[in-house]
Amino acid sequence: MQKSNSSLLLTALLASSLLSGCSTTTRNPDLPTGAAAYDTIPATVPVPTSYPLRAKDVLTLRVFGEPDISQDELRVDESGMIQVPLIGSVKAAGRGAEDVAAEITQRLGQNYLRNPQVAVSVKEVALSYVSVEGEVKKPGVYEIDGRTTLLASIARAESPTPTAKLDEVVVFRTIDEQRMVARFDLKRIRTGLDPDPMILDGDVVMVGFSASKGLWQDVLRTAPFFNAFAVLSTR
């Protein structure tokens, strides 16, 4: 009889938690999913024919016969610009080094030098990062390489927690100052039913919380207490 009472208490706790858990679900129905998610955050990103310069890249500028203009280290600033002696600001981010060199050549030749010979090269590539948040074992900001996927990014955070809602993995991306958001199903990606989308520098990955899994974890944590209660009450 005492064991039956403890079972009733455990069942009551389970029912109460279910009711409260259902009220905490906050899924956004407007987020694109399925094929629409991949339209927003593509599964693959084309490999550029030339490396597109990014903020914080360090460049080398060589102007033949002009040591005062040449620069051993020329950093691309946060706005994507570099500062070149005589001509001032030159946009670098999103362009290839050869394209930047061509503009510098044209502007130097227009007002300052006769037939300038200019070379721009990448000395140091800026690091790329992804932020992984929500129901992962170690949320944080992680360094990634140029061909990192969603699964690999979550693995950097030591994988989802037992209470993760695997069909609510949201990726945030900023493109041309516009915030893009899409929701993916990690279970389908893991089994090969859906592609594993590419993750880019600056992306934010948010793994959702499952109220039902959280409830079960609460029950498992509480069960030993009720078992102890049943044993004590029979003595």
C-alpha cells in the first residue's frame, strides 16, 4: 500500500510537470523549415575562385620602387577597408586580392605614379567563429574553418544535452546587414534524410529545449526520493 502511494505521488508529479511543460513551448511558427530553411541557409556554399578578403585579414602591399607606399602588414578594418598611403581608403572585404591591387594601381596611376606595379597578397587569414547556444553541453564561441557544417559546429560544443529538442535547431546568419533565420531537424540530418548545411563565420546556432525530455529528466531525478520514501514508510 505504501508503495502504491509513492507511485501515485510520482504519477501526480508527472502529470503536473506535463501541464507546466506544455505551457512553456515557444516554437516560432514563422521560421522557415524543410526546403524553405535550405533556401535561407543553403546546404552548400560555392567555393570561390579567389579568396574573398574579410575584416581582420592582414595583407601585404608591394608597389615596385616605392618603399614608402609598400606595406608589410595592412589590416582590413571592421568596415572592410584598408588605408593606402597617398590614396586613402580602399574597400577590400568581399573582393579578391587581385581586384584590390587593380584599384590601387588605377588610383595611383591616375594622380601620383607613372605605370605603377602593384601586388596585394594575403599574409594572415582572419579566424572564423560560430556561436553555439542553448541545449548543448558546452555553449560558447568556437573557431571554425572555411568548410564547417551544422553537425560539426554542434560537435564543437560537445553535442546536444539529453533535453535538447533536435527538430528545433535554429541558425541565425547576417547577410548584407539583413538577419536570416532558419530551423533545421538534427535527427533528419544525422540519418542522412536532410543535408548538413554549411556554417559560416559569424553564424549563431541555437539548440532548442524539449519540455517533454526535461520533464522525464526531472522524473528520473525525483524517482530515488520516492523510492526512499516508500522504504522508510514501510518500516
